[in-house]
Amino acid sequence: MTKIIGHRGARNLWPENSLTGFRNALRLGVDAIEFDVHLTDSGELLVIHDATLDRTVHATGPVRRLSPEGRLATRLRVTDESIPTLSDVLGMLAARDGLHLHVEIKSDETGTPYPGIAARVAAELRCFGVDHRSHLTSFDISVLEECRLHAPHVARLVSVNADWAARQGGLSAFLPAADDLVDIVAIHHELMADEWELIRSSVPMERLCVWTLNEEAGIRRWLERGIGHLTSDSPDLALGLRDAEVASMRLEEKYSGFRPETRIF
């Protein structure tokens, strides 16, 4: 059965990468929650997507320059919350048994990986006892190699879209390079559709993740194909469609062997 992943919590429903969003995504019953981590110059691991504050916070400038005091003083847009630390988020999510975490390790505003971030994130996961049910994720192969070096027991996921694949020499070169490094290959839905034959012949279905799907038709398409994992900003929609498909399949199985009884009068 396809695993449903709440993207940045559930960003079409609640503010992305917020404690409110994560709390409510838990109530939806998602299989996994995805979120992003940056490292500040002062040493804090912060859960925020962009390398700059401008889009999601009532502040400006690079995330890495934010001090602990500055972080506490800022507010996420549309909420009264400050940017959560990785510890804040793990403290909430660790309590849900069986929930998987997809932790994307980000780079700074110049696109440069933060020195030492992989080891620090892995240590936090271990501290909260969730390293066995987490994936460390990145587009960058070198970051994932760092993850393997410092936390070989923590599963890994690589993401790719058409632009990133082109910069790596094409998908036919990218997939073999990532194959023995990761457990899951997460591919943007447009690239997945365009290169389906290549992808399907290269990666087992259970190791494939399609992102980010928010419309009913697209979600249905990939559920029907039996994709291993599906990431959505609207996980409520994805979960509802999956439940409907499962119910339909069970009903079909129940009656597949049914034959009307022949009655003799």
C-alpha cells in the first residue's frame, strides 16, 4: 500500500514547517512527515525550508545568521509561532509510534552544504530515539554520502527533478549513481511521468516516491500504479483517496469468487 507523506507537515492546510502543522498532520494519520533543516552560525538546527527568512517569516536575511534570541523574537507568517528547532519538532513527533520522518538536510543561501550538519542531525535523531524510523534526505549526493559516513544505520532518500537531473548528466546517469546510496528515490511527478519507462526499469516500485501531488487526478494515477510513497501538501486528500481505493479493492476481492447460486424450481 502506498505510504502517504505530509510535505512540510501539510502546507496546503497549515503553515509549513510549523508545530501547528505537524501537530495537525499527526491527527490526519499520515504515514510520514517531511520537513527541512538548516544550521545557523550559532549552532542551532532550525526547521525551515528556505535558506532565507523572507518568504515564511516576518523577517529578512539568511537563516544561518539568525541568533537564538532573534529566532525567538521572529514569527512565522500566519501564526504566532517562532521558527521551531529540530529538537522542538522531534519532541512532538517522536511520541507517535510508527510515524516515519523524512528529514531534508538543506544548504545555505549560496547553495553550499553546512559543515557538519549531517552528523548533528543524525545525533539529534538518535537522542530522540527516532533514527530507526527516519530518512535523511537531500538532492545532493555528497550530502547523502556524509550521512552514510556519520550515520550508516539511518536510511537515506535522494530527491530529483528535471532541472537537477539535467545538471547531473541526465536521469540515466543519476539513478545508477544513487542506487547503492539510498533506500528511496523521490522523483518530481512531471519527471516521473516523462521518464516512467526508464525509472520503472531501474528502481523497484517500493523504493519510488512521487512528489509533490496535490490534485485528485494525479494522486489517483499514482495510487493506481502502486507507487511506494507519495508526498503531498494536501495529505488529507491523498489519505482519503487511498482509503477509498483500498476499500474498493477489498470489495472487489470479496466478490471476485462469488457466483450466483443456481436455483431449481
